[in-house]
Amino acid sequence: MLNKPLTFSGNEFVGIQDLFNNADNFTYECIVLPGKHKQVNSSAYLVSPSCSKEVNTAGVGISINGNEIRVYEHSMNKLNTVILAHYDNSNWIELVLVYSNKKPSLYINGKLIAVGHISPFNHIFPSGVLGGNEEGECFTGEIRSIKLWNESLDVEHVALLKEKAYENNENLTWAHDFLDGTIYKSGKKIDAKVSVIMPTYNKYPDILMTLHSLECQTFNKNEFEVIIVDDGSKDKTPSIYKENPFSFHLKYIRSNHNIGRPNMRNLGIQSASGSIIIFLDAEILVKPDFIQQHYSAHIEKENIVVCGSMVLRGVFTKYHPEFSDDQVALLSLMMQKHYRLSLNIENNIENRKPVNLLSEKDIYDQSF
């Protein structure tokens, strides 16, 4: 945990597990230092709108570009600007966006600066995508904290936000204070003792299996977080945090341009809340005591590095047509000993077609 603002270079964004089902009445508070230079794109999303698939519903986005702030409502087929405002971008600002019965109000440093019209959409939803999107409409600057309430805060509450009036507020849907590492989820403060950082690139099926193995951990689910750091994957990896409701805290960080494994790991560290960091590759399946073993080792002795690479075991999780003849021979031998092959698997291997050999059930019952 670095205890410093989260820096966005205009290339990356962060996705949070979908907790944002509350509509029409909600409040964002963001403490940010935007970049001073205006980007070519008119949208530089501090909060990127998540487009709803439901007819006549919209997601809310907040763009800060130079000294210009725009609040957007984004539906399946249109993007509307509902607030356009300007501000002094010479210093840190506290931006508060309040939606009350679908009507937006924008505050800067405790002062009301703009009010929009009541939305024409049936419902307006907040978003958990921070800093940009895959289209490159990304925020440049620093973020100290972002908080989201499932209620419309009044003027008096807005004025008190810098005094941490959000403490013990059951309506606080989600919050992350990057200066002290504090995370709130559904009104509860999360004590993330361990951050598992997983760098990946184009390994969607593999990382999904790894996440299922982390779901089997004996370590308290409220005391660890998993941070996927995606180095610009072209496969389904960006959808992984939206489509899979794991019980542990999952965060997705994406760099739209490939910047390499060390830099991606550093992005993960920037966003980590745990005092213990575990790096885990996307194709590794772990036993249920994996996090507990790491945690116990660090608790027992200070200033140590724990490495698990001496006890790795190979597992065939899938067959791929690019396997060498030796790999195919070894796979066939192992499967003759340990599996009753289905006709489909045998045919796929014989015809050199990809096939998965491992299922989620194999992970949850530990038969792998």
C-alpha cells in the first residue's frame, strides 16, 4: 500500500465489480487533480458510463478535460451532454455529482455550479468504471478518492464530505481512499490484508480458472482483494469483472496500450490496499490454503520474500493444436491413465482442434 494518489496517464482505466444497481438517486464524490492540458478527445472520463442493455435506460459518465467538466448520459444508441461547466484547474478539486429523481446537480469545492434537466430516460445508473474506457477516452491526472452513495445527498451533507461525513454510512455503496488505502463496500469498511495482483495478456480462459481457484480460498474473503492488471488484451478479458460474481473483492485495471509486465505490476501496486502483496500469474491454479500460507509466513517473520516457484506442478487444462508431438504423446498417456475420454475430446485431439480438459467443477472439488 503506497498511500499516494492514483495516477492516470490517459492510457488506463479501472473497473470495479458490479455493485451499481441503484438507479435515479445517487451521489459521487471525487477528489482529483486533473491534467491542465486539454486532450483532443472531447471525453476524458473520470467515470466512464456503463451502457445499459435495457431499452430507454442510461449510464452516467463524468468527463474532465482541461478546465471543462461534462456530465453525460449514455444509452444504447445515444450520448447526451446534460451538464457542461468550467472551473479553475490549477489545484485539487472536490467534485460532487448528485442525482435526485433523475435530475443532476454538480458541486465544485462545496459550491453548486450547475444543474441539469430531469433525464428523459426511464432510469439512470451510476458506473464503476473509473478513468476511461477501451476506446481511449481516458482521464489524465491524479485521484485521491472516489465514493458513491445510493442516495441523493443534500447541500448540508455535500459541505461536510471533506470532513469524512461518510464514516459508518450504510448508504455508501462503494468507496476507495487511495491515500490511506481504505475501501468501503455496501456500507462496510473492508480490511484488505492481502492484495493478489495478477498480470495478464490474452489469457481469458486461463485467468478465469485461476479466479475460480481463488474462490476456493480458506482465507477470509473480506480480508483479501484480487487485482487483475490487463496489458491491453484483445480477447474477452475486459468483460471478466462484469460477468463473474466472485465473493472476494475484484478489481480490473487495463492499459489500452501494451506497456509490459513490470509496469502493469506497478499499476496494480498503486491501487493495492493490502499490506501484503502477492503476485500470481494468470495461468496458475492454487490450492485453498494458498493465501493463508503466504499470509502466515509474513506474520511469523518480518522483511521476507515468499516464493512458490519451487513447488509448481504442471497441469494440462486444455489441448491446443500448436502442441508439439511430444506434448500430445504425454497428454494422451496421462489421460489414458487418469481419465475416461469422451468421444468429443478424442475427436478434437485427433483432428487438432482446441478443447478444454478442465472444468469449474474440477477446481471446486479439487480433483485437478
